[in-house]
Amino acid sequence: MTVILSGQKIMFKEISWPFLIPIIAVFAFVNVYSFSTLTTKPAVWYDEGINIELARNFYEFGKLDLVVEPLTFSGRGANIGSTGYPVTIPLAGFFKAFGFGLAQARIYMLLWINIFLACLFYFLKKTWDTRTALIILLLVASFPSFYANGRSVMGEIPGLAFILLALVWSFYKKNDFIAGVFLGLAVVSKPSVYAFFVPALVLLFFLEKEKFFRKTIQLGLGAFVPFLFWAAVYPEVFSSFSVWQNLKSHFINPYAAEAFTVIGNIQNNLASFLYSPTLIYFSLFAAVIALAGFLNRDFYKENRAVFAVFGFYSLFQLFFFLKSLGYFRYLIAVQVFIFILLVPSVGIVMERLFSQRKYADALAASFFALIILFQTAYLFTKADLFYSSEIQETFDYIQENFSESSVGVINLPPLASLVLADKKFQTISTYGLRDLGANPLSFEREKLPGIIVFDDSGFLTEEQKIKLAEFYGLNKAVGGIMIYEKR
């Protein structure tokens, strides 16, 4: 991995076409590995189930909302889900073309993973060169969290693809309106992860000083376009002030008062830096990047836009992470950006530490080889990509034994997403989304569904537990999921 100085510009040697083979191999590895446990690792989980049902209902009924009683929607679609329409509406189209199912949903997300990798490579080629791009692709493709975030029907990876396209259009194509469109799509895809790119880019324009107001206005107008599409999907946003209040409250504190206080979260998450391998891992890489910028100021100056946007965004997003419950998925973009800056930074540090080029090259190559091998080994052995097929097994059992029954699903969106809309009763109660739909056990006897399914009786009141015992009997337990049949 030879690093050469060209005037004041640091670059890697140009790479010949044979490097196309390992690049294709990276894509092949990602797809083959993902197909091996497509719908079970990671298991289909809570938020993902909400997004799958949103897409299904848009495909079947043209409504981006959840069913709470047979063929009855909640009416709170604009405030449901942490993933936006740029992910769920195309998934609805995918269902229309290829049928509905968890496999189709995960294949759709695998397409997004490939789109993201292609966008990443294009951005890296524009910013650095082919060799750097290949090494960073290997770092990302061997990183377990990439699969935990990417395979689930969520907005992190699609949003990051939009961010990379926004940066390409802003940095290299000099069209801030188009950059704003992609930025807006990213923010709508996953507001909690990508909203802070807006102030990060505006601060960059301020630092550059040239055409600050013009560039900011163009970016804002472009970002307004995806918002108009969102408003077209949810026209009630123009007539209901409560929608905006709920969105604002959810973004400020998505966990509600019963979780932890913001100050408490910050204290807990700061303390976690001392014993979290992931945080220590990336903190060390960030230190290497800072050292490279200090050792070679030209490296920083020549790439000031990249450093500034990534730096501003990372600081904002790190604060958001600290005040949250500490979910690492909020930091996925920060982690990818650290990988992006790490590769050239290591080359610079090695050049300064070793006067002989061959030693610097060998050590840099060895460093990345070890990191990639470590991540790959961890991916196959220790990575916490929770495996489970309970949702699929439960639904298959219900289909086989209760195909004509109505189904009451209590706080289990992954299962609810699979149940037909004309047979489904559903209630959801989670952080930021309280009491969506009535608990099926709150109905009069005549309206009680044929079966009740849940995985945590803690969501039942004492009165509902009494009613469950009076009118239902346990039919089957699938792992932690309980199926109660009406007597």
C-alpha cells in the first residue's frame, strides 16, 4: 500500500484493472454471506416489523399506516415508525412485483446493501482512489454491525447511501440543489441518524465563506422536495398541529419519561466508554485520524470539506447517542466515516514513523490485513447478530391451525406484519409510540379474537390477565411467544 506525495496532495498509486476482481469478490462475499441466514440472523425485530407492515399496507391499501382492528387503520401513520417512506414505499413496490414475505423484505434490503456499497465505492474513488476504496470496502464488508443494520428493514443503510450521493453532488458535481434532494431523502429515511447532516453541511458552507447564502438556500430547496412527497403521503400534516408536536417531542426525547432522564442517559453512556469494546475500538481509530491530521497539515487542508462534514456530524450525532438509551445503530454513519478517513490516515502516520518506504508500506498493509481478518473472524464467531426463527415458526403454526381465526397481537409487530389485515387486532406500546390500538383483551366477550399472541405478559393489566385466564387457554409456546386459544 504505497503512499506517495504529489506536491501538497497525498494520494495512492493508480490501480490497474485487476483490482476489479477483489472488488467484485467483496460484493459476492456480502451477498453470499447474507443469503445464508437471510431472515433469521439478525432475527426480524420490533421496529423492522412495523416497517414491513407499513410497506405491506401501502401495497395492499395505499395507506402508510398500521392496522389496529380488522381493516381499520390507526390514523397515526405520520408518527409511526423510525424509518421513512424512501424505504417503505419502494418496499411496497417490491412486494407488488415479487409477492409479500419476510424473504422478499430481506432481499429488498440486500439490494439496498449493494446500492450502498456501490455509492461508497464511487464516493471513495472520487475522494481518494481505487486502492483506498477497496481497503475501505473490505473494512465495511467485514464489520458485523454493517449486517446488523443493513439486513433489517430499517433506514440506516439506505439513508447512508443517500448521504454519500449528497456529498458527491455537493463536493464534486457542485450542484447543491441535487445534493439537498439526496440529503432530504436521507433525513426522511432515518431522521434520528441523519438529521444532523443538515447543520454539518451548513457549517461547512459557512467555513468555505464563498456563496454561503446561495449554497445554503439551494441545499434547503433541494431538501424540501422529499418533504413535499412526505406531506403528500400524509396530508394531515397540513391540518393537524399535533402531528408536529408529536414529531418534535419524539425527536427531542424518543424514550418518554418512563425510560431514563436525558442527564441519566448521558452519564450512563459516558461511563460505557470505559468498558464498551466497540466504543474503544473506534475511539482508537479516531485518535489515529487526529494524529494524521496533526502530522500532515496538508492532508487536512486538501480534504477539509470531508474532515469538516464528518467532524461536525460526528460531534452532533455523538451527543444524540449519549442522550439516548445507547443504541449503537445511531452511530453506524460515524463508524463508516471513521473507516473512510482511517485508511489514508494510517498511511500518513506510517510515513512519518518510518523513513524507509518499504517498512511503512509493509506495516500499513499488515495493519489493515489484521483488522480485516479480526473483523471477519469476529463476524463468523462472536458477532451478536441475534439468531431466531420464532416469528416465522409462530406464524406457520397459526396458519396451519387457526387459518380462519381472528388474531389478537399484543406488542409483537414482526408477527402482526404477517397477519392478514381482515383478521388482525393489534396494539403497540413502546417508547415514543404509546397505546397504538386497543389491547384485544379490553374488548367485550363477543369481540374477543380467536387467538391471542404475545411474548411478554408485562404488557397486560391485572384485569386483562384475569380475562385471559377466564376466556383463553394456552395452546402453544414457540420459544418465548405464547399462543392462547379462545375457549
